Amino acid sequence: MGTVEPQVAADAQAAVTDGFQLVIDALKLNGIDTIYGLPGIPITDLTRRAQAEGLRVLSFRHEQSAGYAASIAGFLTQKPGICLTVSAPGFLNGLNALAHATTNCFPMILVSGSSEREIVDLQQGDYEEMDQLAIARPLAKAAFRVLHAADIGVGVARAIRAAVSGRPGGVYLDLPAKLFAQTIDVAAGRSSLIKVVDPAPRQIPAPEALERALDLLRGAKKPLIILGKGAAYAQADADIRALVEKTGIPYLPMSMAKGLLPDTHEQSASAARSYVLPEADVVMLVGARLNWLLSHGKGKTWGGKGHKDWGGQKFIQVDISPTEADSNVRVDAPVVGDIGSCVSAMLAGLGNWPKPPADWLNAIHEKKSSNVDKMAETLAKNPSPMNFHSALAVVRDIVKANPEAMFVNEGANALDFTRSIVDMYKPRKRIDVGTWGIMGVGMGYCVAAAVVTRQPVIAVEGDSAFGFSGMEVETICRYNLPVCVVILNNNGVYKGTDINPRGGDVAPTVFVKDARYEKLMEAFGGVGVYARTPAELRQGMEQALRSRKPTLINAVIDETAGTESGRITSLNPTAGKKK
Ligand code: ADP
Ligand code: TPW
């Protein structure tokens, strides 16, 4: 080397690229601009270099939060959210979110560094040894490993296609430590990269499937449309609204489909849910599965005699997955395709659509009005201490005044009451616990929502729910994000009144009484608010939205408020015994 001129050496160096660079180039080439992750061996330099190359690299305090952030970024943008972790323990922390993404049909890629293949496969005890690919595979829609720098382009392309095409889901991409330092010729590296063309191709529904569905719907006496988060994901907002309005059919939004049409829309049947589900004769599901959240399409909720009995409805199911229909009950008219294509084809086929029978619409209207009146009465009360209703009456007003704000929600009662009390006005504003009813998505979702949409974020959190990701308030402060967290604090899981009959430790559901969560936000330079009345809560929220400063409001509510498991008490095997 001593005889080589310095300039020649520099040129020779410049003529090669490495694994780090190729990963960054492949992501950038495919329009990925943000990484949610946590640095460490072997990906520390990847985070640094990605940042230096203009990617936004958001560093979290726990990979699970980074993963949830990536998953919801995928839902909001239709681009795979990228979560980057270290090997074994970091990978496992991210894995929960990967499974969550797959379960919820969100596009996400978990990219994890991994240890030496030769040592891992012989189980010789490497640093953070783990066969990550094998562990990820059952929880992911697809899983890939790249061993050679020249294959990084293909690996990233395959991961992107798998995440966003068809039914979206979580994809795992395993990048062994050695890969990052591998060098190849710059030109060869450049030509190995793939810009994915049409990553989520339209899937056009079959004309006969559409005709079958429209015939069934047209003949219904009591039709109902159910919009799910697949409909929200599809970003076909105008056509979905037009379909609902032109058919005049009442609709129910699932939780994350709230706001696809404003919740105040006259055709919304949300306030008459327990009436319309058993009464409807034809139900059209648009991007919603008949899973536990819809009582599997049968049983008492649907007018069946026993919990497994069919209620007699006929179902139309609009979904991109050809295997979803008949998963719980018979689907008479499956329409397989992407929701954008399906809904626009339906609109084109409506012709002179007859309005649904007036007695159906009137009956729904009556149920709705009486339930809305009852709720208004409850919301108008001002008990001391505050309860879920009096606190949420404030949140409801604030969201109404700030319809562009993103809205994050988790908890049990804190989730159920909020979902029914707080109206949403715009699509994809409400993001919550999703298909698993998972706790811990809160602060990760807040970060991604603020970063992706650049709108203010309001999070309504149970005190238990908040605890799962509470340390990420530092992340929120570090990036100075306009997030207002409201903790509905009733001193425990579900509520704070359980007693340990033997004395000693407090009951398993009980937390420290009068915990001062707001001080956690203050510790990192954000604003903390201690709110004991609706007026204090209102003032805190208004101030947070005005200032756009990270704010945490500890809204103290009656510790006797709330029921065990919220609205799903019936799923809890011990709850029956307790009553
Ligand atoms: P919810 O919980 O709101 O009821 P689910 O998560 O159960 O919604 O259902 C979402 C459904 O939407 C899934 O079956 C998924 O296959 C489907 N889906 C997701 N994206 C699309 C799309 N672009 N086009 C059609 N269907 C989609
Ligand atoms: C990952 C089980 C469901 S709801 C909940 C737990 C622990 C917390 C309820 O208390 P919170 O809300 O948040 O204070 P509230 O309004 O009822 O007082 N672990 C995971 N996910 C779930 N769903 C649980 C545990 C659970």
C-alpha cells in the first residue's frame, strides 16, 4: 500500500459501496423517508448514515413503540412503515409490533440486524444469538434474509411488495451484521437496486361478483353497510361516501373507520348499533372482518337464539383477501378486489337506486334519537369527582373544534366510552388498539401520527394503558411533537377499588393512588397539567392545541368509575363468577 499515491487510494475507495449504503439507497429509491428504531450493534451506523443521507430517523426508548409507530405509519400512508432494531432482544421487542401489523393488515417492515449466521446455526453462543428469521416467519406475512450486498436491492423490493400488495401486513427483513460492511463496486451496487413499480396493484373485482352483490343489496328491506379499517386504509374516501349517500343505506363505522363519513352524518347508525345488527337483512361489509369485534356475524348480537346461532342476515363482503369470506358465517356475495376499485365499480353499477324502505330508516332514526338524548343527559352532568362521561364531554367538544387533529385511544373503559362519545369528522383520524385490543400502542402511535400528518395529536389513555409506553414521552419531548396526552386516571386497571382480601400487597389491578403522571412530561421539558374538573381539563387541552407543546394532562376521575374489562366483560372467564 505504501507505494500507492494517496489520490489513487481515495479513488479506489470511492469506487466501492457497502451494505449500509445500499440499504439506505434502496429505501430512498422506493420513497421511504422515515425510519422508526433504536440503535445498537449492528445497526448504529445505519441509523447515523441514514440520518446523514436525509432520512428522518426517529429514535425510541423501546423497540415495541418504534414498531407500533411504524405499523400505524403504514396504515396512514399506504407505504410500509420501517422499524429498525438490533439483534435478538431488540428484534423480539419489535416482533410484537410486527405481529400486530400482520393482524391488523397494516404494511410494515421490521428490519433487524442479526448475528453471525455460521455461529448462530451451530448454536455456538454468539453475541445476541438467535435464529430470528425462523422466529419471525409465523408472525409475518413474509420474511426474508439478505446475505450478500448485491442482493439488498432484491431483498428490500420483495419486502415492500409483500407488505403493501394484496392484504397488507408485516414483513421481516433479516440483515446479518457482516452484510453491512461488505463492499461491492459502486456501479454494480447501483444497478442491483430495484425501484418497485406499482407495489400495490389495483385488483379489479369480477363483474359477476359485483352484479351478485348489487342485486342482493337492491332487494334488501333492511340493508346495512359496515365500514372497517380496510375501508379507511384504502383512501377511497370520496367514493365510499358517495356509495353510502347514493344508496341511502344506513352504515356503521368500525372504530378506526369512524370519520370516513362524519360521525354526525344522518345515515350513521352508530347510536342504534344494538338495534340494527339483529334487525338488518342484508349486510355489506367493506374492509371489515366478521371477527370477535362483530361477534363473528352470529349469536345474540345478530338476533340468533344462542351464542352460535345465525341471525338470518345475508352478507356481502368487499375485501381484497379471497379467503376472508365464509370465515365465520356464509357470505352470499363476496366481492374480491381493492376497495377503491370495488367501490367505484359499484357506484358505476348503481343505476336508478331505490332508497331503502322508509319504515327501516324511520325505526333507526327513532332509536338513534332516543339514545342520543339519553347520552346528552349523561354528558351534561357534572359530578365530583369527574367521571368518564364528564371528562369525555370536554374531549368531544375539543375534537369537534379541531377536526384535523389525530386521535389516539387506548384503555378498556377509556377506549369504549371514548369510541362512543367522541365523534370523528375526517377519515383516518382515529387510531386505536385495533384487532387485538392491544395495550401499549399509545405513545408510539402519537409519534408516528404527528410525524406523518404534521397535525396536532390528542391521545386519550387509560392510566394502565399509558403505562405500557409512558417512557416515550421523552421521545415526544425530544422531537418537540404537538402531542396532548390525556390520562383518564382512575388509579388502576379498569378501576382502582379492588381490595386484596388477605391484606399485604395491593390488589393486582390497583396502582399507586393519586399518581402524578403529569410530572413525567415535565421531567423532559413538556407541559404537565393536573386536572380535577372538566373546566381544568378543557383549559389544559385548549392550551396544548394552541401552543403545540408536548403536554400531558392527568385527568383525575372517580376511581369507582368503570367496569371490569370495559364492554367486553363477557369474554373474561372470571368476571361471571365475580358478579
Ligand atoms: P375492522 O377491525 O375495522 O373491522 P378488520 O381489520 O377486521 O377491520 O378488516 C380489515 C379488512 O380490510 C381485512 O379483511 C383486509 O383484507 C381488508 N383490506 C385491507 N386493505 C384493503 C384494500 N385496500 N382493499 C380491500 N380490502 C382491504
Ligand atoms: C398488551 C389486558 C385490557 S385493557 C387493560 C389491560 C391491562 C387496561 C385497562 O385499564 P386502563 O383503562 O387503561 O386504566 P380503564 O379506563 O378501563 O381504567 N396487555 C396487553 N394488552 C391487553 N389488552 C391487556 C394486557 C388489558
